[in-house]
Amino acid sequence: MKFKMWTGCDRGLCHQACGRSDKQLNTFDWLEDVPGNTDTTDLVEVQFKNTRKGYYHNVNNLDLHKGDIVAVEANPGHDIGVVTLTGRLVKLQLKKANCTKSPDDIKRVYRIAREVDMEKYKEAKAREHSTMIKSRQIAKALNLQMKIGDVEYQGDGNKAIFYYIADERVDFRQLIKDLAAAFHVRIEMKQIGARQEAGRIGGTGPCGRELCCATWMKSFSSVSTNAARCQDISLNPTKLAGMCAKLKCCLNYEVDDYMESSRKLPAKDIHLYTMDTEYFLFKTDILNGLCTYSTDKNLAVNLETISTARAKEIIEMNRQGEKPLSLLNNGQAKPVKKPIDLLAEADLSRFDKDKTGRKNNRGTKSAVSRGQIHKNRTDNRANAETESPTNDRRSKATSNREHQTTTTMNRKGRSFSHIIALAIVAITAIACKDARTYDSYKALPINGWERNDTAVFYIPRQWEGMYSMDLGVRASQSYPYKNITFIVERTVIHKRRKKLTSRSYQDTVTCNIINDDGRLAGKRGITTSEIQQRIAIFPLQRNDSLRISVRHIMSKELLQGISDVGIRIIKRR
């Protein structure tokens, strides 16, 4: 059997060498080239689907290497996995995983997988997707507030692990009975979070690479908005959130370098004083160690960019009562920029000379041309009197052709103008088809939407007519429930003779977030799905304005998985 060595960032599988494995929970075997490494222990590391791995005894002294597919002991039956680590490093990984089991509790490796084992394994894996869809329907029928994200069958098909997401405690005793009756296998339920679900499903991040949680990330550390603040990243919820609708894990990758570099920068409340003015810190380049100062505290005025060392030098001079001439490194005064006179070396009279020359030439040419035209006309009259009637007929035919040509050109000109007019009318008609008078979304907090947090929309004055109002919701895979219920309060503000009167209407709206197949409903996007729900149809008088407030009334105080909520107003014909 031939094996290919992988290098760099490739996600291949190295055989009998240091390298990366083809699974998520990979381990760099830095003890592989040590002589006698595999003879120190009979423990091997075996990985299964996505995020599951275990440690087993090689009691039969099989010649196992990385990439071998083996059948291992399970309860009940056996399971099929891939050997990803052998030798002395397995003991360290076992200690790191806090597996304080006795040697008797660690299961065994039966054999290298045979063709019969692989057929059963493939048959079991082929049933996973259909099992997941049907299990979601069973959970929906029991009204359980949970979402089944993935199903994993054991290698022999005797056991199935159901991975689910739920924000609250779920009583799934009846669910286990129904699942066992439907699939006739042993059922095991495992709860996972939104990040674990994204790692199991996989995908491509905004950077263009495969998700870190689906390739190499083993543990998930907490990520806060302070990491974005330390790196001077805009606190935009749509850009800080990942595929799981949580803060991106990569925000923590460089935060230590930014924290260390930010300690070298001067404090923001320290001002720099020179001989002519006072400077305020406007912005900083943390990694390059540059500070930009402005003469105005709030605006970018007379910006000067200096290094961190120069800023600290000026701060020390100010403490001693000294003021430099400028912020420049040499301490000299800043050179004054002189205004540039574009007409300093220009001659304004050159235009007059050219115009006079052109006028004289034009007058001479026009006089010659008028004399020539008069002479030609006189010669033509004399020739016309001496020519025969045949020439008269020819001249008439020529004049008729010229008249027809002129008429045709006039018709073409009129037809071209008609085409332009029709095009303008068509564009106007197309533009008038969009009857939306208001369409806006509001971003919700990243950590969740609180029940008492109300999204308010102000719609300006409208024309008289009938209007319809739609509610828009953008939800992600981390939303824990099937639907969501809103309270939408619509306040119509009338303005009559400089007097304002208002009248309020309240609607209860329920939007389906998860369809019957267990997937997000609505228009699918990259990370979220957009669902539109018609709320009401109502009349408005001229100059009426609206104030619309939206809040949810779900049982959970902090609702996650909803990124935006919006209102659309359409004028009906």
C-alpha cells in the first residue's frame, strides 16, 4: 500500500511519520521518529465521526499504524474507527483528557476491519440522514423545545447517538422510547452547543477557508467583545458573528499580541504640548507603534503621525516643563506650506492675441467665400439660360431626389426621438412597480435578544391609500425553537391643523423558523435565513406617520439565534 506524505497546511494523513490526521481532533506526533516509540505501550488512539475519539488496548499485538481502519470493542457490539496515534504520546493524550480509568476499563482493539465489517459500516452510515429527519419529526410531535443536529450510528448498526441543542432542560424519556420503537436500536442522547454543531456540520468562513471548528480546533474558549475592542475592530454584529451566530473564535488568535503591543502606547488621556498648540490622541496603529494626534479633541484637524518613542519623549519633556517646537523627530519647527500660484508664470494676454488672430482670419475667409459664392451664382444663371430643356428635366429630377432624401432624414430623426421617449416611459413604468415605501432592519445584540428589549421603527409621513405591513426575521441555525411569537404594536400618528393625535393597534404574530423537515424556513443566506410574515392591511390618511415596536414573548428571557428584525411597508393599488 502506498501512502502520500503531506506537508504545509494540507489536511492529509501521514503514515509512520509526524503529520496531521484526516480528522478534526488531530495530534502532532512529535515522538514518531524516536526509536522504539511504539514498543513502550500498547495503547492506540482511534477517532470516529467528526468529534469523537477513544483510547484502546492493542491486546492482540496487531501491527497498527496511522490510517488503519480497525474494529474496536463497544457496548454493545463493535465500532469502526481510524487509528490516528500510536506510541508513547498516547499516554500523554490520555492524561490530558482526564481519563482516570484503570487499565481494565479501557476497551480493546479486536482486529483490522474486514470487508464484512466495512459493508455493515457503510450500511449504517447511509441511514444517518434519514434517521435525523425522522427524529426531528418525532421531537416536533412531542412538542419538545430542542433541535436534533446530527445522528451517528455505531459501526455495527446496533446503537445510534443523537446530538441535540437545547437552551433549557428537556425531558426526553418519552422521546427515547419513541426513537427506540421507530429505529430498533439502542439510543444515546448527547447535548452539544452552537459551536460544536457548526464544527460537526462544517462550512466555509468569510476568510475563504474551512471552519476552524471543523478542521483543527479541539476546545472552545470563551470569546468576548473585549477582544474586538483591543484590536480596534468595529463592533458590527453581522461581521463579528460566525456561522454558529456566536462571536468568531479567531478573535482570540491575535488578541495577546495586540494586548502586549498596546501596553507600549501612551495613554489616551495624555495630551502633547508644543510651542504653538496642544495635540490630542486621535487614533493609533497598535502593531506598527504609530500614534496620530489632532489639534481638535473631536475632529481630525492638522493630523500628525509620530512613533510611540517620539510620543513618550514629548510626554517626558512636558513633565519637565519643556515644549518642543513641533512633533517632528528633529524637534524643529514644522515648515509652513506656501500657497501655490498656478498663474505665477503665465501670460494672461496670450488668450487675447489668439482670439484676435482667429477673428481676423475668420473675417478674411468669410469675405473671400462670400465673393466666390456671388460669382458662382452669376455663372450658374448664365449657364441655365443657354442649356436645353433636357437639363431642366434633369435638374427637376435631382431636386425631387434631394427633397425625398430630406424627408426621409426628417422621418428618421422623428423616429429616433420617438424611441427615446418610449424608452423613458418604459423605465418610469418599471420604477413605479416597486410600491415599497419603507423597508428597514435593526440588528439585535450578539449575546441574545432580551424579552424586554423592544425594536422601534419610525415611518415618515405617507400618502393617502391602503397599506400592508410585513414583519421580517433573520434567524440562524442556533435558534432553539421551531417558531417565535412577537407582539407588534402599531401607532398611527395623525397630523391635522397642527394638532397631533394617535391611535394604537396591537397584533400577535407567530413566525415559523424551522419547517417540517427540520431546516430553516424562508430565504436562505450564508449564515442566516430571512422569513417574511404579513401582519396587517390598513388605511392611512395623508400626512399620517407610523411608530412600530416589536418584541418577543418567548418563555426564554434571553433568546439567541435571531440576528435582525425588520419592518416593510407596501402601498397597495
